[in-house]
Amino acid sequence: MARILIIEDEVPMRTALKDCLEGEGYRVITAADGEEGLKRVMAEKPDLVLLDVMMPKLDGFALCAELRRLANPVPILMLTAKGQIEDRVTGLDAGADDYLVKPFSTDELLARVRAMLRRHQREKRAVATLRFGEVEIDMVKQTARRGRKDLHFTAKEYAMLRLLSEAPGEPISRERFLDVVWGYAAFPTTRTVDNHIASLRAKIESDPEKPRWIKTVHGVGYRLEG
């Protein structure tokens, strides 16, 4: 079974999460603060991280951002008592894959865990390198170049490219992008998908107004050509 790292400073919550996941057959590792959690992610290479936001030494937002800065692709499910949209946005922008607000049911937690692990397995089987004319993108290292010039893609843009590359030529709906890339339906809107696609085209296409690679499927979403 998958190995899951719980980074949570509150002992009762950490114990409850550990018991819940081990009861489902997962192998569980724990850390009591952000600094310990960062070390354990790098050393243990878990398949999924459950990350609390409010922690001593290094909070969840900072830890998440540091892992993404290091190009660590481990899926991260943030757990927090904060439910405001601004906090959700901060966590997702830092590189978290999904967000669960306390209190939550064990059924919902386990469903999110199963979905994220399935998604991660698909991503590991996806194409390692994408090429669009002069643009070459390393999906494993999350680096990109146009000729000799480095290109910068956000974590969300890499995730969108990965989803498109899993089914080349097939339309991916805006709702599917929201479900897979953002992880929940309440926020953002389908317009956010369009804005991210526009950003991708600006970096990939030689003429973003007449895209060759990322095509619009009217009334549905987008597909990857070639």
C-alpha cells in the first residue's frame, strides 16, 4: 500500500489520522512540526503528504512552497481549521493539490486520499517530456526551455499540461480541469481554466491567437494536438 506522511503538531489529531489511515492498510509516517516534516519528505519519499497549516517552526504554506521550489512533486493535501477563501488560495498557490477544512469526516478524508493517489499514479505514467516546436518541457524535473531560453510554468500549468498529455487528441472539459488540477468545485470558476490556458499558449505557441498545439473544443474545453 501507499506510504503517507502526516505532518501535524497536535498529538490527538495526528494519532487519529494515523489510526484511520493504518486501518485502511496504508503505511503511515508522522512528523510533529514543519522542519521535521520537510526532512521526512526528502528522506522517506512518501506517496502522499497530509499537511497541517498552523504549525511551529515552519508552517504548512511555507513548507509546501519549499517543496515545490525544490521540484518535489509529492501530492499534498492541506488540513486546516481555516476555511476562508484567501487561505485556500494561499495554500493552492503554494503548490498544494487539495484542501480539506477541519472538522471533516473520515469518509471524506479517505475519499480524497484515494483520489489523489490514483491521480498521482496516472501522472507517474504520463509522458516525461513534451515538445512543442522549439519548446521542450521536462515534466519530471518541471523545467522548460524555448531553444536556449528558460521558461517558467506554474505548478497549475504543469498539472494542466500533464492532464492534457494523458489523453492527446481527446477533449478535456473545464470541469475536469477544475476537479483534477484544483481539486475542489467551490473555487475557482471555469474562467480560471481559460485564463491558465491563455497563459500556457503565450508560452508554448508561436502565435497564441492561432494555437497549433492547445486547441479549443467549443462548448467543452481543450485538447492537445500532436
